[in-house]
Amino acid sequence: MENFDGYYVGVGQAEPMDGNLFLQRQLARRRALDQLIQSIQVTVESSMELMESQQGSAGGDTSAIRTATRRLRVASDLTVNEVTNAGIYQDPVTCILWVRLKVRRDLADNLVALKQATILHQLSVDETEATPAQKLRWINEALVRLSDVDFSALPKDAGNKQHLTELFENRKVELEANGGRKTVWFLAAPSEIRKPLTSTFRSLADTYGATYIGTPCIAVHDCLSQAREYAGKHLVWIKADGNTSSGALGMHQGTLRLGIARFDVETGSLLSTHSEEGQVFAFDEGSIDWAGLAEQLLAKEGMDTLLE
């Protein structure tokens, strides 16, 4: 009896098809291949679940692992191209046909690991909405998976390990360079103040070499958590509030209060704070230049140093 240690095996069967043995054999083979693919997929998902559990317990991101598993499930049949026949049998009474297929376990496992690595690398390129920290985790995991691949067990057209390693390393360098902005800005302000200030703060963040995050952030622990996702070293949390009142000669006065708190992202500790208040006048309330006033306040001594 043939020994199938070291192989993935799939068995498929097909009922008689009006005496068409060719179609019956094709159907049985396709079902055997489906079972073979499924047995490999079970192993893939088990390894991915282990990776997800390990990253989850360490507080890491698991979304990439789930995405990679889904993508690999779709592509598994494309990776197994070294399938060989391992037997065929037709029952002489019922005429049911069985086909057995096999593929070397080392070949399939290494093809899967290579596919995982390439998918994770591609995630770091395709997922434009992902944060720099997420992309770095994906490319680092891709490098780990690639290092596990034994290319001597793979077909010659599987690729070159050195070339792929260089490709992944270059992507990592690129991500690290793009994530070089180590200061992350958040603005907490009422909507009527936040709206006119947003474009100004985004432009100023570029001037200071910082990353401005457009999503509202009210609680400091939420801001710190998001700053970590952007690989930030420092968090600049800007709180703005303002009000209007009627002045002399029918003028409208706008009063803006800005407070800046600078945090160490890794430890969450408060490094320094400063606040300023100023006024601006306009003939009607709708034309109050909140953005211009904010720029003036941020340029004051004690404020500008917190933004760097």
C-alpha cells in the first residue's frame, strides 16, 4: 500500500455519466483537487489563526492577517500546480469512479508561505487607507514569511528569494521614509470653529513637517492611540474655542482661545503646554477671520516651539 506521509491528498468521486468515462473522470478529478485544496487551506487558516492570536494577545493589528487569509483562500488553487495522480479506481458494480491526487507537503507549504509573503507585501502597497504603522507591520510580517520559504523545494519559476527580499526591503525603507513625520497634530474644537481652521492647520502641519489628522479627537488617550498608528513620536493636541460679541460702531468681535499640549506618544506623558487668546474684528459675524487669528496666536513665543 502506498505511503502518503509527506503529502497532501485529495479524493474525489463521480457517478456514471451515461457511459462518458472522460467526463466522469474529469468530474472526479476536479472534486479530488477541491478536497486537496481544502486540506491545504485548513492548514493555512490554522497557521493564520495562530498568527492572529499571537498578534492579538500582543496588542498588534490582526486585520492584515484576516485579509491575507481571505485572499489566499481565493488564490490557493493557483499556487498548487505540481499535483500528481495517486490512483484511480472504478467500482465494477456501481461504476462509481474514484480519483486520488497528491502534492508534496513541502512544496505546498512553501508555496503557501510565499503566497502569504507576497500578499502581505501587496497589502502594504494597495491599502491606501491604511496607516503607516499598519503598512510597516505588514511588510515586516512579509519579510518574516519570506525568510521561512525554502526555494529549493519550489519550481524554478517560483521566483528568486534574493530578488524578493530586496523588493520587500526597499518597500520597508520607502515606508519608513514616508513615515518620517514623527509629530502628529490633532485639533479639538467645536464644528463652527473647527471648519474654518482645518485647512490652516493642515498647511501649518506641512510647514512644520508634521502630520495633521483630520478626524476629530476629543479624549487624549484616543489621540495617543491614533498617533501610534501613524508611527508618531510626539502628539500635538490643539484645543480651540471661540465666541463672538457685538463691538463698537456695529463691529463684531471674535475671541479665540488656543491651547496646545505636547505628549510623548510612547509613554503618554505630558511634555509641555501653552495657551494664548486673541481677538479679531469684522463688520459681520460670518466674515470673522478665525484662521488668520489662529496663525497669529500660533506664531507667538511659547506656542511655536510646541508645534515643532
